[in-house]
Amino acid sequence: MPIRVVVVDDQALVRTGFHMILDAEDDISVVGEAVDGLDAIELVDRASPDVVLMDIRMPRLDGVAATEQIVGGAIPGRTPRVLILTTFDLDEYVFAALQAGASGFLLKDTPAEDLVAAVRLVAAGDALLAPSVTRRVIEEFAARAPARPVDDAALSSLTEREREVLELMARGLSNGEIAASLYLGETTVKTHVGRVFMKLNLRDRVQAVVLAYEAGIVRPGR
């Protein structure tokens, strides 16, 4: 089954460009376009996409509010991954979008091959954290975000290896990079990542990163 994608942007040229790039791939199908957050919510309900490419600044309802409703369960049975589209890598709205549940973000001038790779990545359940600019934004977000209580009992349930994996995830390493760092097989790392998500009740790597910063497992800039 192809990855079902919805493109949300108030600029027709941007929507058309992303639509053409993604539809050219055999394993990706663009199932709809929306011009703002309200249209996006309705379209997600109808089209059941796997991934939503969401512009962040739009009229009527912006990408942050739309992401919060889509990811937060306002649409029963519809839980697509959201990739935020932005013009600025340190856009203030990016922090709010990650907090709202976005699985990462892309700059609008992202090369076509990186766009395609990003859609495949988040559709597979990962989060877009590898590029250095995204690591910087995540660190900045974690430094600015108000501290939230961390479940110490859940953290204590992690094995030493799972805690190591969480720390490396928070530093922006992919599963392959974690495997190389810990001298493990990538399949083993995937198993550890899955256990971390389950024990800490996390959806994806973005949530893991934020929790790791809030718990003091890693610190911004280190």
C-alpha cells in the first residue's frame, strides 16, 4: 500500500510542487490538498492519510492549532504523522508545533529527495531529527519549553541499555548511528527503542527527545 499524504499550504504553487514531487514516487500517493488548518482537519477525516505536510502560517487556523487537533485525537481513529513546513529554521511557531505533536519539520526549500525521504521516515513511525538544523531547533525548544513533571518510576523501569538508547536518541542519532555507537545490531536497537517508547508512553522520537531534556538526561548544548 502506498503512503497516503495530504499537503496543507495556503500557497497553490507550494502545494502543486510538493504534490508533483511526491506523486512521482511509486510508494507515495497524495490523497488531497488543503489551503488552511480547518480544511486540513476536514480532509484528514475524509482521506485518512498516513502523513500530513502542514504549513505553519495560514489564515483561519494555523498549522500549530491544526496539528494539535489532528494528533491530539480530535479526529477519532485518525492519527497521521505531521511534518511541519516552514520558511525559517528557527521559526518560533516550530517550537509550538513540536509541542503540539508534530513529528518533525522541513524547510520549504528542502531538496526533492529529502522531502521524499522525510515522508517515508515519518510514515515508518520515526521522527525527523537527523539534520543538524533540526537538532538545534529541538535543543532550543527543550531549553525554552516549560518544565513538565517526569514520571520517575517510568524512567527507573528502563534498563541501563535502554537509558543509553534514550540519551542517544535525544542527541539526534538514527537507529543505525546508535547501533554503531553501542556496537549493536540495528534490529536490536529498534527493539530497545520500542521498549523505551512503551515504558515511557511515548509516541515517537520527538517526545523522547523532549522527555530526555526535561528529565535532565541530556542538556541543551552538550
